[in-house]
Amino acid sequence: MEKMKSAKELRSLSARLADEMDGAASRVRICMTGCRAQGADEIRDALAAAIADEGLEDQVEIRETGCQGFCARAPVLAIEPQGVFYQELTPRHVSDIVTKTLRDGETIGRLLYRDPESRQRIAEPDEVPFFKGQTKRVLRNCGVIDPTKISHYIARDGYAALARALFDLSPEEVIKEITDSGLRGRGGAGFSTGVKWGFVRSAPGATKYVICNGNEGDPGAFMDLAMLEGDPHAVLEGMIIAAYAVDAAKGYVYVRGEYPIAVEHLRTAISQASELGLVGRNILGSGFDFEIDVIEGQGAFVCGEETALIASIEGQRGVPRPRPLYPSYSGLWGRPTNVNNTETFANVSSIILRGAGRYAEIGNERGKGTKIFALGGKIENTGLVEAQIGISLREVIYEIGGGIPRGRAFKAAQLGGPSGGCVPEQHLDLPLDYDSLESIGAVMGSGSIVVMDDDTCMVDTARFFLSFTQVESCGKCVPCRVGTKRMLEILTRITEGNGREGDIDLLVELAQGTKDGSLCGLGQMAPNPVLTTLAFFRDEYQEHIVNRRCPGGVCEALIQLYIDPENCKACMICLRQCPVDAIEGGKDLIHVIDQDLCSKCGVCALVCPPRFDAVKAISGGPTPARLPEEDRAIVRTGRKSG
């Protein structure tokens, strides 16, 4: 493909590539990003070998895609046009896939998704509940195209929005389209994207910049990762359109260095776009110039804050700076700079290509379009989810996510990363939009959702998330540096059984002071897990402090494990698995845990068959250091288990 010099050439190329893209009789779409960790490389190689052995090379295309979303069932692949979705694969399944499905057209039932309620096997991907409840706009190409081939992106209307912006719209009209669409920043703050672009365009100065913030650092978040790995051109196209709108000639994608596949795919995409005249000088013959570089971050969570990110690009220590002035007026090297996150840029092309009105048809009054969520924790269907803004948390967890494993009850969900808030059961039907979540002290954030069941200790949860933000604090401002440390000390003390009267009031005071006085969003939002768990689970704090009891049975200092003599079947499973030999007993003899030796690792509880339910956790109250002597005597005298 040669460099294109007009929008007409792009349209002609897109039409030709669309005809060629799906030319093979069968296409095997296999995730080759996240699924690599589960052995996708071996499956791909086995597929290629088996297809060659059957002489099907001219009839079958193996398409290496980005994340298909259903991470809980990795490795996965989809076969078209048969419309078959196979999951939880291993190389030993490949021979049957090639001979039965690709050669003979048969569906292999045991490799299909099984609905947990109906027990029916489902072949069609769109009928799998995890996919059925989603609305894919931003992720429309992820898992469908090969992200290393620009031809695949162009064949699906890629860069058509850029051509429309350059030749049919003025920069002001582009900004109006983005503003009218209702697109809000997907990085957490939810500020109007079009308004931000307008600020940058109106700011004085001949040199301006555009930055894509791909410094995704939230534990459990992988939305940016999936976009940059699975559809990098969508992000680049959004950046170029933004640059045209704000009159910038240079842009940077700031991406985590821990994302090597994303970095590789980004650099490949920029190189390919440059060769075709879609980035660089005189883009599509329009006279507009825009260059893009990739900057690898060094792992600092605080560099997700835009002023700290800018400092990092400049070669300085990544710490926030006071605002105003905002980056829109004084950003990179003191010049007006537009900073949006990865998902925000990925929304731009569909707005420009199809219009603001069509984009705004979904969502609600408090947010338009869709939001990508990384669904994890105690939930059946972990993975990447794109749903309309305004969908309820209940729908995400129970319809798309498949509910809580092992019949446990839902307790809370941490939304928006470590600085987000914990949403309890009473708010399961709250719509997932910026303002609704803010009204209960939570945030949309970048979109991570960590689900917790009724075995969770909410005090320990607040301690866990605060420990992350405390370590990641840059330390520049006192409220964040000291406030997070003091709150963490109190939470740690409470979980260790040393809570004091007045600790709850002190936590609230420290949390509010940290929120009000911190320089950047990290410190301002770090207390959210503390404040929301206090708001909705204050009784658990009281139990820890007053009764020295952990209702969730999580805080090690407050629990003891014991074996119920009535339930013990003397199967010796826990005895053999105990790593510290703390369990006494024998074949047909009930078992006893020696509390002096027990490390409280919980292995015995994990390996005890659920039907026995013999291993119990006691938290607080008048618990003995070990079982009474008469019960221990059962073991010594050889009394058999009932």
C-alpha cells in the first residue's frame, strides 16, 4: 500500500480491503494478548500445524486478535462464518477443532460455553450471557481484527472519521460535534471532552500538544491495555482528530512500561499509519501535520494525574503541580496541552463519522455513550465489559458477570480503582454514571469493578486499598503524605485487634482533611474507600474495635481455625495438606488443630470438602487457645469419627 494523498484514495482503499478482509472460507479469531498467559501461543501453533496437515491453508485464516473480553474462560477463539465460540482451550483440543469444525462443519459441544442455569451449551457468541448484555462501540474491533494490520482497521471504516474531519468540518465544527455528543472524559473526572478541546484551541500560543494518558495503574484495571493492544489505530485516529481540532502538531502516547504488547502494537500502528500518510506531514494531502511518539512510563501510579504525567514526559520527577494554571493553558513545556485518556480518544472516531446525535442515543442524561469496565474479584465471569452508561450495577454483576461464585451473597463492589468507593448491596440498582455514583461517595473512575462476597472484611478492604495509594503517594504535599500514612496506621491497628475508642472519629477527620488539602486527585480521592466503608459498614468497624471480632473471618489476629468434631469425617485431607503440621489425628480418627502451631494460613478450610464443612473460623468472643482437653482426648484414645 502506498501513501495516500486524498480522502478519495482512502475511501477506495477501504472498499477494496473490506472485500478482501473476510475472503477466507473460515476465520479462526484467537486472542493473542491476554490469553497468551493461558497458553494461546501453543494453541495457535498447533492450529497452524493441524490446518497444514489437513491441507486447509487456502481455506482457513488464523487471525490473531486482541482481547475478546471473556477472560474467565481463556484461552478463547471464535470461528466465522460458522458462528462458534470455543472456550477454556488447550492444545489437545486443536485436532478436533480442525477436523470436526473447520473440515466437517461440526460443533464440538464440550468446548462450548455452558449456561449455569439452563445447563445448555451455547455456540453463538452473541447468545452467551456475558456478551449478550453488552453494547460494543469502543470495543467493536477488539477481538475482531488483527491489531498489527492497518488494513483490517481501514476495512472497518478506519480513518474515515479523520478524512471527514479534515475535509468536511472546520476545527470549531469538530469541537462542536464532540461537545454535542456529551462525551465525558473516561479517565475518572468525567469532564466534558469538547469543552476541554475548546479551552486548548482558544488558548494563546502557536505550539500546542495532544497527549494520550495510557498510564493505567489501578489494581484490577486493564481497559486501556485492551484498547492499546487490540485496536491501537482507534486511539491514534482520535488523537489526530483532536490535534486538528485544537491546532496541535505534536502528540505523545504515555503508556505504562509494564505493557510491552501495547507498546509494540502502538509503535507498529504509528509506523503503518505514517507509511500510508495518515500521520506525519500533509496528512491525506490536507496540509495538516501531526507527529506522534510513544513514551513508556516507569510504573508510577501518580503519573496518571495529568500534571505529573506532563512532568514525566519533560524528563522531570513525576509529581503533580498546583492548578490553575491548567494544562489546557500551560501544559507540556509551558504550552497549551490537551490530555485525554485512552478510552476517551477511542470514542472520537464514531462521533465524527456518525454524528453527535447518533452517539448520544444511548446512555442517560448524566452520561452519553458506553463505558468499558474491568470486571474482577468474587464473580463468575471476570473480563472486559462494555455497557451503556446508566446500566445498573446489578445488571453488570448478575446478568453479564454471572453472579457470585459458590452461591455466596454479594456484599460490596469497589468501583473506580483503589481511590474509588465501596458500593453496598442497597445500591445495586443505582445507575452506573458519574453523578449517581458521586452522590453516594463512589466514583466511576477509570472503570474497574472489584466484586466482594459476604466473606469479605470491609475494614481490611479499606486497609488494602489505602496501602496502595499510600505507597504510590509522591509525597509532595503534607495532607496526602501524612494523612494516608496515619489512616493506614489506624486501619492496620484495628485489623490487628488493637483498635481504640475514638478511632472511627479520627479516621473521618483525617480522611476529610486529606481530601480537602491534597494537591492532586490521588490524595483527594485516596480516603474514598475509608469513607464509604465507614458510611455503609460502620458496624464492622465497631465489631473490630469493641468486640475484637472480624465478622468476615479475614483479619488473622482476630480469628482461630478449628475442626468441628461433629462434622469431621477423618478423611485426612486437611492433615496431609497443612504446611506446618498443626493438625493432629489419623485415619478414622477425628482431627484437631493445635492452635500453638497453627499459622492461620487457611489451607485446611480450602481443602476440606464443602459437603463436610468441618473446618470453622472463630472470630472474637470466648474462644479457647485449643479445643478442650476432653475433645483432644478423643484423638489420643482412638475414638473413631462418626
